[in-house]
Amino acid sequence: MSTPTVLIRSSVLAKPVATVHVGRHVMTSKSTPHSARYVGVGKWVVDYLPGRQLTKDEAITAMKIAAAPQRPEVGRWAATVGLTAAEAVGMAAMRFGAAAERAIGADR
């Protein structure tokens, strides 16, 4: 069975922001190492926002932030998940940095 893909556009004429692949239990994007997983009852958890249960649309928005943190829309996107642009971009960057350090053993 093929995985549905959500192509996010900021406007009709703009280039796509990111392609978020939405499966039954996981969301991924080639634009970011971050992912979201389905935790049941219509809720998703994005890896850089641990402890927050989001709706599907909110999780897609969080994935857009991680995939395109330089976009001018980030402030609006971040507000939909209860964060400022700086908080959302910073959390995505820190979580990615920590994961990368663990992967290469730099945290020892």
C-alpha cells in the first residue's frame, strides 16, 4: 500500500515548502531528520516536541517548521502549536543537534 504524501505550499505560485510523507503511524520528510509518530486517539508526537500531543494538522505544521525554519511563515506556523518562531526553530535545532551528537558518540 502506498503512503499518502502531503505537498505543502505557502501560496499557489510559491515553491513547495516541504513534502511530508504521512503514513498510518509515522510522518517523515526528506527535508529534515525529524519525524512524528501516531500515538492513538487522533494524536501525534513530533520528536523535537516531546510530551506534546498534537493533532494531525498540527504535527504536519511542526514538520514544516523543522523542514523549512527560514521561511517567513514560521511565526504563524509556530503559533498553531503554541510556540514562538524562535522557540520552535530552536527546539528543532537543539533536538537535531543532540541526536547527531549521540549518533557519533560526541556526548561522552
